[in-house]
Amino acid sequence: MSGTELHTVRPTYLLVDGENIDATLGMNVLGHRPNPEERPRWDRITEFASSLWGQPVTPLFFLNASSGQMPMPFVQALLAMGYRPIPLAGASHEKVVDIGIQRTLEAIADVDGDVLLASHDGDFLPQVETLLDGNRKVGILCFREFVNSRLGELASRGLKFYDLEDSVGAFTTQLPRVRIIPIEEFNPLRYI
């Protein structure tokens, strides 16, 4: 190379806690198990992650495979969208998805890269706090009204929150949410 250094582009690691997103959507937002048309469009989430900071995305989707079974059509769809499915198994008392994400966040703390975590779960608080070192961007993809309150407190340290419906545009239908709306974001057309 003629005196120029090879510069690698900083990656964005997108970690998806699929169980948490699905449970929050079903129990807290919809009040029933989500139908296929009510689920997030995972490709839109990857597109958002890529455009947010203008960086290549490494999308990791954590699945609980402790039953010994994997939802193969879903896994194949994730692969087709560029996700790396991470099916984890363990004892019935182990929260394998949480453990896998915690370990991955800990590993990312030792490498160069920014992080987007799709979850509402406070179990990741220690790892997220460590990542807020002033050298990287860290965000949570979520329904803001259901994020663990202790994670919410980290906004003062630079943690950013991106609403899956409003910021990310991950849904093809309007969700029946009741939440506080900042007046500058209020769109009356959504309600009439």
C-alpha cells in the first residue's frame, strides 16, 4: 500500500433477544400471542441498524433451543435476511438466551464496535453499563414504555433508545399502544 493505512469500518453489533421482544409485544402491547402480520419485520430492524450510524451490521438473533427443537422455517428466514441465528440450549432453570447475550456483550466490550440491543430486560444492565465507556455508541431497540427502569436511567450516561414502532418502523400495522407521547411527536392522523 502506497503509504496509506488500511482503515477498517467500525461494526454495529445488533443483538436480538427474540423471546423478550415477542413476549413484550404479545403480553404488554397486544394482549395475545402475536399473529404473523403483527410481528416485527426483522429485515427492517437490520436496515435501521445499518443506516443509524452508517456502519456494517453484524445481526445476531438469540433463540432458546433447550427443547432440542428449532423453528426451522423461522431460522431459514433469519438466515435469508442476513441474521446469524444463535440457538442455545441448557437446563430448564437456565435463561440461556440471557446468558448468551450477556456473554456476547462482555466479549464486545473487548473489541471495537457499537451495539444495538433489542430487548427490554434489566438482566443486561451490568454489561450495558460497561459498554457505556465513552468510546462507543450503545442503543436499545424496544417499546420504550416497557424498558426496565434501571436501563432507562442509563440515558444520562449516553444510552439511546429507539422505539421499534416509531423510530425503527419494524411493523406493517399500527399497534394498539397507550403511552405518553411527547407533543412534538404527536400525529393526530394516527387517531382519526
